[in-house]
Amino acid sequence: MVIVGKTNQHELAAGGTNLVSACGPTRNPWAPARMTGGSSGGSASVVASGTVPWSLGTDTGGSIRIPSSFCGIVGLKPTNGALPLNGVMPLAPSLDTAGPMAATVADTWLLFEVLAGRDARHPVRDWLLRRPDRPFRVGIPEPYVAEVVHEEMAVAVVEAATVLVNAGVEVDPMDGHGLDDARTLWNAVCFPEFVDAHPALQHPSARAKVAPSVVAWLDRGAAATEAEREWAGIRRMEFERWFRERLALVDALLVPTTPYPAPLVEQEFVELAPDVAVDIATVGPGFMTCAVNLAGLPAISIPVSRTGDDLPVGVSLIGRAGGEETIARIAARWEAASGYGPRRAPLPG
């Protein structure tokens, strides 16, 4: 593989908007006034615009899946440890993963196999669509992380489920309660590890070179007590058990990738439904993705629909540890049954 360029990202991968960068914010190719999501926003943007067929991302709390959803492409977060992190700048080592982003499920899977050092199967799409030994089973946790999501995100889950059922996949609702503190827990794990991974950033001269929002993460991590770190470790095991129990019943979970479609760059609040709005600073783009990182599981975001404003909307399939192949095969069945084909965002004149 030949690397043809570097793309913009949220500074030090410490954020999910891709608005914070020494290079300036990354613009969504579908609507330049809107954010790409992050931290791998540049990687999603170049695929969505057709500049390259595929790109690399990292995912500590949703940084592959968020921009994939906002920009209308496919993004795979592998199982923690599935791909080596040699040479990857750390954010929180126990949460960090690297993974592929592309316009189709087949291309995403092909890149994953290249990254994993395996012989690529050809033709990949036919291999992914081979008949399973039994029908795939998918569960929809209700609610998942948040009681309320944007109306068009909820509709996207229903649309994806309908397509999967028509493709012969068994889809059923299941209890989704129990992960309400996902973002709080993710902060408690990530921020201290961020501090530990970057001792040079403790020096005032180094801190002066990074954005205030990144410094705030470092300060919160440095202030964490041993008791708080211990609580985070215990609660994280409970998250792992939550997923393990549900994935013992199904092959994958189907959830919204983000709480809402791509907001405007300067937007502070998002209206999820009439008279129901959330503060982006509190309910950020990674509000729903981070639970998967805490459990160390694979997840793939697929671009299932468009909003009334013609913005992409993604949903995610979450699999068991090591279950990348299973969720890719289910995603490929959705892709084939829905008639999905990549749409290239229009380039400015």
C-alpha cells in the first residue's frame, strides 16, 4: 500500500468534532458549513469526496465511526488489539484502536485484511455475501445509552432493520438499559490514560502549544484520584459483561452511530425532537460510540440513509470480540439488499 497523503484530525485525537486543529477545522464535503466529526474527520472527508478510495483512522471513543456516519461512508473499529498500534500516537492506550474507512463494506473489509497482514480474498463482496450456516440474528437495544436520539437517527435504525429482515436476518428488540453513564465512565478511563501517555505535556511550555479544550482533558486526567481510577476499572468490567450477555443471544447489536446528524460548525445545541434539545458540549458526537471502546468490541458504521437536508446518517453493528467478519457480513447483506451504492460528495467549483 502506498500512503499518498496525511489528513486533518482533531488535535491529539482529543475530541469528536474535528473543529480543533492547528490546520483549522475539517469541512464536511456534503455541506462545508457542517462538521465532519472526529477525530479522524479528514480521513472520512477524503473518502466521501472521492479523493481516495479508502483511508485510515483511529478510534478511542468513536473516532472512526463518528466521521464515517457524518460523511456517509463505511468505517470499521476492530476489536481492541486486533491491529498493531506501532507508530500510532496514543490517546488512551487501553481504548485505542486503528481501522479502515472506505466507501463500501467490501473495500473496508479488504483494507482491514491488508492491515491485519492476511491474504485478501477475491472477489471480496461475493465472499462476504456467502450464505451463512443459519440466519444471522441482530438485536436492537432499547434504549441504547441515551433515552432520546434525533428523530432521523431513530428512523435510520428502523430502516436498516427492515432491510435486514427482508434479507433474511432475524431482528428483534432487547433491553438496552444499563449504560447511561457511558460517557462519564469513558472520561474516567480516557483522561488519566491521556496524561500518562503524554508526560511531556505536563510542562507549561508544551501546554501552551495545544488547544484549551485539550488542556482541559489533561487537567481532568491529572486530577483523577486512585479511587476514581479503581472505580472506572470496576465499572468497565460491568460494561464488558453487559455486552457479553446480550451478544450471547445475537450475532450483533444494531444502534445509531451518533445521537444526531452532522451539526453546523458553529452550532451549540441540537434539537432532537420538538422541544427536546441537547448541548453538543455535553452530548457530543461520541456520546453513543464510546461504550463499545470501553468493552473493547468491534463495530462497523454503515451509511443507511439521508436526512431531509440530504445529510448522511449512519447506524452501527456491534459484534463479539474478534467478530469483525460477522458484522462485516451482516453489513454486506444490508448493502446488497438496500441497493446501496457509494455517493460522491460534489466538489466545489
